[in-house]
Amino acid sequence: MPNSLEKRFPNAKNIARTSISVLPTPVQKVCAGNDFSLWIKRDDLTSADYGGNKIRKLEYLFGDAKKTAKTEVWTVGAIGSHHVLATCIHAQNLGFKSAALHFPQPITEHVRTNIKALSTTHPKLHLIGHKTGLPKALFKVKLKEWLSTEPQVYYIPGGGSSAMGTLGYVNAALELCDQIDEGHLPCPDEVYVAAGTCGTLAGLTLGFAMAGKKIKTIGVRVVEKFVSNIPLACRLANQTSDILRAHHVDAPKLKHADFHIINDAFGAGYGLPTDEGMKCVQAYKNIVKLEPTYTAKTVAAMHRFAKPNLNILYWHTLSGADLSKRVQRADLSNLPDTYLDFFEDSQ
Ligand SMILES: Cc1ncc(COP(=O)(O)O)c(C=O)c1O
């Protein structure tokens, strides 16, 4: 089935893609007691196995990996990373082997659940002691790629945010435009979305520009600034635009001024909850499930910055898949010994 990008731009069918998601995801009108009108784009529902925003990127990344005859995917992320979990679950479903380079983050129940779920996918795991060791560890991975010592490996950068992965959110933006054109919602004035590695923000901004829709996409920065910033988002969008143009799809070049990032909802650090975020977790508990690291901070920023009388859309990026059965099957003995420390006080 063609996706929204391929329907509008048939040449995009020549870009490899492996379908692993259930699209389009619904949009929901919400009464959350605000003075703006609020809709939620439910990307929590992209897959029953494991959904959220990563799945849209992985469709293109696995497509590219298959096209280039790779059999193993390697990626990187924090120890509770949704991206690493999404990659390993869908890699297993598609018959790829997987490996991940992990770095530490504050340990919460949510993080422990993700590690347990990850253990069911049998990835090769390597944990570095501190985030500062990441450049060296990543360099080693890149060196293997450059020297082609592991020709079977497809390397997926953190958050799945390569130009290829970002195509998934160009498609997502065009999917929302279809829903607007079909009358499911009015055209939002502003879209709020979590900004980590910025692939989601870059893809949405590019996709709305391709559709000629005047929608201001606002990324809420939830990671350190050196990872998440406007020059980086703009460069990623333009690399994605290059892929599209190489396939004869009309995509514009964007400027820094086309991007918007809110910097002051981050709090004390990556993975550390903020008070305003935790209030939103409570306030939204009957609407969608928020977690402290990404989605709670994003919703809190939206409530702080969205102006009255506007049509606002919150793009929900957290997987809504039920992991309980997978967690029951968890086998911590599949994990390297160093990971057991994270469970010491939780039994
Ligand atoms: C739930 C959730 N939302 C948003 C993001 C950020 O997306 P991106 O890395 O594309 O900026 C992530 C990244 O890991 C995530 O797990």
C-alpha cells in the first residue's frame, strides 16, 4: 500500500521501505481544560508490537538495510532508550540480528521495564561507563563501518535520525495533511513535539513545507543542546530533502529560520523529571500515557507556551504497546553482568 508520501509524490515509491506500522494513526480531539483547542496525533499506535515515533523511521531504515543486503543492525542510545528497544524488537520480527551501544541514564521503573523487554530480543549489548565515553565508542563502531570489517552490518544512528530515517516523518507530516484535507481536524496553527535527535522535528517541518501548509512545528528540547539544536535539525532536513530530490521528488531546502525549538523545558538533565512535567503525567493519565523524559516535558511546554484561541496539535511519540507479556518473558541472564546492577534494589 502506498503511504501518504508516495500518494502525493509517486516517485517516492522508488525509495526502499519495509512496512512495519499501522498507518494512518488517528487524530483525537481532547478537552484538557486549556484555552486553546487541542488535538493529539496518536503515534503511540503505530505498532502493537512496539510503536511510538521510532517505527516510522525504522520503516525506511530497515528498507535500506534490506536493499543493501545487510543482516545485522547496530544502534546506540541511553540504557532505557525507546529507540534501541524499538529497533531490536522490529529487527527480531524481520529476521535481523541486532546490537546496541548503551550509555547510562537515571534508572526509573520505566527504564527497567525497557531493559527487561529488550532482554527478550537477544541483542549484543555493550554499556559504556559514562556518556563522555560515547564519542570514542562510536568512533570505533564507525571505523568498523568505514573499513568494512563488518560488511553485514547496517548502522542506525541514535534515535534513528539519519536522513533516511527522517523520511518517516516527512511521510507523517503528509499523513496529517491528508487528515486535514479529509476534514478530520482543522489545520493546526502549531504542532508541539519532543526534540531529541531531531529527526521527528526535521521530518515534520520538511513534510509540512512540501505540502505548502503553514504549520509552525515546535520542538521541545528534552536532551542536551549539543544533540538537539536548530542547525542540526536544519541540516538533517536538508539531507533528507537531498534524498527526495535524488528520487525526483520536489522537496525544498529549508533555512534555520524555518525551525523552532523551546529550550527551557529540559530541567536539570536528560531523564530527570520536572515538576511541571510530572503534573502533566497526572493530568493526562486518562487521555494518553506520558513518561517523564520526553512526552511529559513536551506537554508541559505546550501548556506554558501555546497561545489562547489557537488550534494546537500535540504529536504523541511514546509507544502505547503493552509490554507486560514481553516483560514476563524477560530473562536477565541474557544481559551482560553489568546490567544486573540496575535491578539490585528492585526485586
Ligand atoms: C518517546 C520519545 N519521544 C520523542 C523522542 C525524540 O525523537 P527524535 O529523536 O526524533 O527527536 C524520542 C527519542 O528517543 C522518544 O523516545
